[in-house]
Amino acid sequence: MTAASLPPPPAILIANDLLDGDVVFRKSDGWTRDPRAAFIAYTSDETQALALVAREAEARREVVEASIVDVDIRDGAPAPRHFRERFKTLGPSVRPDLGKQAQFPDYARAAGA
Amino acid sequence: MYRYDEFDERFVRERVAQFRDQVQRRIDGALTEEEFRPLRLQNGLYLQLHAYMLRIAVPYGVLSSRQLRALATIADRYDRGYGHFTTRQNLQFNWPKLRDAPDILELLADVQMHTIQTSGNCIRNTTADQFAGVAADEIEDPRPVAELIRQWSSLHPEFAFLPRKFKIAVNGATEDRAVLKAHDVAVRIIRHAETGETGYQILAGGGLGRTPMIGKIVVDFAPKGHLLSHLEAVMRVYNAQGRRDNKYKARIKILVHEIGLPEFKARIAAELEAEGPSFRQEEVDELARIATFFARKEYETLAPHSRPYERARAANRDFAQWADTALFAHKADGYAIVTVSLKPIGGPPGDMTSDQMRAFADLADRYSLGELRVSHAQNLVLPHVKKDDLFALWRALGEHGLSTANVGLITDIIACPGLDYCALATARSIPIAQAIAQRFADPARQHDIGPLNIKISGCINACGHHHVGHIGILGLEKSGRESYQITLGGDASWNAAIGELLGPGLTADETPAAIERLVDFYLAHRLSGETFIETVKRLGAGAFKGAFAGVSRHEAA
Ligand code: SF4
């Protein structure tokens, strides 16, 4: 991801865990499955730093499909602005019993469509 | 059913071992994602939105009860307790882990299943009429031909790196139930108009996706023993002359379209000429060998009509309504082919839980000689049911939520996974299917509307066949929102047609109402006995635009 193609802050880094495929979020150190714990980049410098982290994490085989996603902050939690990444963060809309929405119901209430 | 020989068995086991090694090398770091991606795709393992996805081949849609039980085991042990049947008659698991994939493949190999050629630019799983071998309107069972093509195309060195993916369908009945004209190549078993001899008609250049095209007949009649030489000629023309410079122009349909049908046929003829005699005795022998695996089942000698069935029909309206949609005429007296809907009102089309799989496997053992089929419409089929058993079967299906009486009706909707799962999607498909099904849930109303196919895709790739839906729905993104384009007049039968776009895209909320207006317009204008698609063809899609515009105006207001 080039600096020019990075979305404007606030933004988070999301990816799929290499071994599980599960959606993961970058926190200040390492990865989390909890979207509320995601590190939120508030400046473009921070977004660029996240992009570097993404490249390194892919090279270290921690994750695949790492991408920086712009978010709104709702009740203090990051909610992706685009509906695609919102579904990726929450889980299938037709199966509320699966995905992060099932694991973190209060997050889903805050960030849901 | 076809059983692997030693060669097949060894080949599949070797493939599992290779993939186990590849996964390990990916985990250890010997392979980068770029290096590993084509390897995992060759084994049907995709990375989707929320997780990996494993696509399992169901050759020509035929499954045994034992195989379905194995799928149920995998669903429970390695997935989230359900699977999804696709329009390619395959099964997808939505949540497998990379580290478990080799073990899953091992379990599949135990029941002679695999994921080979379910992805990549190769000849994919050959699809066929889901009623193959049992339909009363059949000229010849297409499964031996489908199996022959599977063997011929499996790892064929010449066809392993085609310009693009390649889909083949085979049909042996008078009615086309395999959407032949939407395939790169299709084989139609026919009787020669003059001699009455059985042989093959070959179509090419069909396909949906970004540039939908209806397949054309490129070989009018190839006698028996001449099939593979003709197919190879078609493949060689494509492999040598199909475009590789542009992914969107690489399918055979573009080649046929660009050079025209006469030229394409001339090139096939030239290719055949160069190869020498096109008759192959080995093909005849191999087909005969394969056919023994599919030999006619041991049916009981029964009367064509079943008193218990007629009595149950007369006594139970729900049963009669179900039977009206679910049954198809069987070759053998006293038997019926039963289509089991995987479209419960409000459920995701084509999904089945592991409990349902196990229950269904038991019912297949009890009532259908242990065999079942997957249809491209994402339903299941019990191909050998005694009419005397139909009522008991219906009751048993009902206990597992599998007796929805809507096969072929407006709520029997094809929908691809869309943005609820698919990484390529531009919008969701399943919730649209659910909302439409709920709107038309009333069984009496559905039966009054009659046969109507709605098909929904979550992006231009058209896995949901929307172009050939009587009503097609394509989910796109417009100004940061999901938007749905409606087409009318598509047809997946032998009279195949691509639907016509009715107007600007609608929101998800507006879509069910728009569909309802189209249906109301049909109900108001149909002639006696006329189906939806017949009315559309008689009046033209344009006549429906007024009804549709009402919704669009509403949207603008
Ligand atoms: S049509 Fe598009 S969204 Fe639907 S399954 Fe195919 S690629 Fe995915």
C-alpha cells in the first residue's frame, strides 16, 4: 500500500490470521480479535506507520490480506466506514451467531450498520 | 456410483500429501503468500472475507449418503456446523482453518472426494443434469460422459494452464436442466434427426460474468467414439488462440464472439483434419466400462400408479402442494424423483446444517438406494423414491425443516454467498433472497404465481446466474451503498436468453417491492395458463418497465 493510497485517519489495520483465516486487528503491540482493542491511527503519520507494520507482519507470516481501513469512532470503538469492511469486522449479516458480532455484542451494537 | 480405480485413489492421496507439505512450508516460511496462493487455490482453498473457504468438488452433482455423512463430520469438526451448496453443484465450507485443511482433505479422500480443479484456470468440475440416469425424458445417461470428461481433463498437461477457468456441462435429456448455454463448452446427447443414432452435439462460447453470452452449437453431431477428439479440437483452438493478454477477454466466449461462429467452426474442422481420424475405440471402451458403474439400479417391479400416494394426496393438502413442486417423472414405474428444497422461507439459499446432512443421508439410505444429487439451483435430489414411500418421506423431511413446497417457484431463489462471505462481492445477495422469500411466503400465492426463477449475484462475476434468471438481481456498489440492478426475461433453459436491464439500481429495501410490482403486472396481464417467462416473452421486457418505473420514481421522490 503506497502512502498515496492510504485512507484518511482515523484508521485501523485489519487482516486475516494466516493459520486461522480469522479477522484480526492490530493493537499497539501484536494482534487482537477484539475490534474495540484495535489501535486507532489519528494522524497520517500514524496511518503510515500502520502500513509499515502491515508489510512487516505479512513478511513475518502472521497475517494475510492486511489493509488499512478508515473508520468512524462510535462509542469509542472503531467502525469501518465502508460497508464491505464493516461486514468483515462484524461477520456475515445473515448469521449473527457467527463472527465478531457474536463474540463482541456491544461492539456490534455500536458499530453495526 | 463411479468408484475410483487404484490410479485415482493413489493420485488423490498423493495430492493430499503434497498439500500437507505445502501448508507446512507456508507455515515455516519457505513459501510466501504469493507462492502459496496458487497452490492453495489448486486445492480449492480460498481466502474470503471472514475466513478461508474450502470448495469441494461434487462430480456432476452425484453424492452417496456415506459422502454426505463425511461432509457433516467435517462441518462439525472443522467448520461451524453447516455447508453451502453452489450453482456449480459443489459444496463450500465457510470457516476452515489453514492448519486443518490437509486433515480435511484426508477425510474427503476416505470417501473418494477431493477439491482438485475447483479453482484456477483449468477445466473445472463437470456439471450435469441432476436427474441424470433416472429422468423419464432422458435419451441417454450423461454421467458416463461427464466422468469421461473428468478423467480426460484431470491434470491434462495441455489444459492445466488455460487462458482462464473453463466450465463444461453435460445433459442427456430432452429438457436442458444443466444450463448448457451458459457454459464455456457443453455436450448435449441427442438422437440424429435422420438416422436416430445417439451422439453428441457440442456447444461453445457460453458464459455469464462481465460479458454474458449464450453458447452456440459448434459441432452439430459427433457420433460415438468421436467425442474427445472433437472436444480436444475445441480446446486446442481456444488454448492457442484465446486471449491471454486481458483477463476479462480470456474466456472462450470472447474468442467465439470475436472471430464469429463460422470461423470458429472452420478452425475446429482444421484442427480435426490435422489430427487425422477422429474415431477412438478407447473412448467407446472406456465409456462402456464407466457405464457399468452407473448401470440401472435394481428397481422393484411396481405398478405405475401408487394407491397410497394418491390417497395421501387427496387427504393432505400440504402434502399435495409439496408433491406438485417436488416430483419429477422417473424412468421406472412406481418410482419418482424428489427434489428437496434447500430454500426454507427466510433461510440462506443452499445452506444445510450438519444435522440436516446426517438426517438426509439416513433418508437417502432408507428411501433412495443411498444416493442423492445436488442441483445447480442449490437444491438436493433423492433420485430413486418409491411412490408408495412419498408420504412417509415428506413427513420425515418436515421433521428436519426440509419439506418447503417451493421447488421452481418464486421463493426457490438462487443466491451466491455475496458480501456476507465472498471477498470479491460488491453487495450482499442472501438478505435480498430472504426478504423476497418472506414477501412471497404465502404458499397459495406462490402456487398461483407458478414457475418463476429469481437469481441473485453479489457481483459482476455472476455466480448466482442472474443474467439467466427470469428476474435477475445484481448487487453492486453505488455511492458507498449497496445497489441492486434488476433484469427481466433471462432464461436458463434450452431457450436461453440474457435478461434485459429494467432501469437504475435500487436500494436493498426497495428491491422486494420492485419484484412484487413485476409479479403483479404479470398476474394482471397473463393469458390463461401462461407462465411468467412466457408472458415476459410475449409482451417484451419493455412492457414491464412501467411497473418498474413506479418504484424508481418512488425512490427519486
Ligand atoms: S457472484 Fe461475485 S459475490 Fe457472488 S460468489 Fe461469485 S464472486 Fe462472490
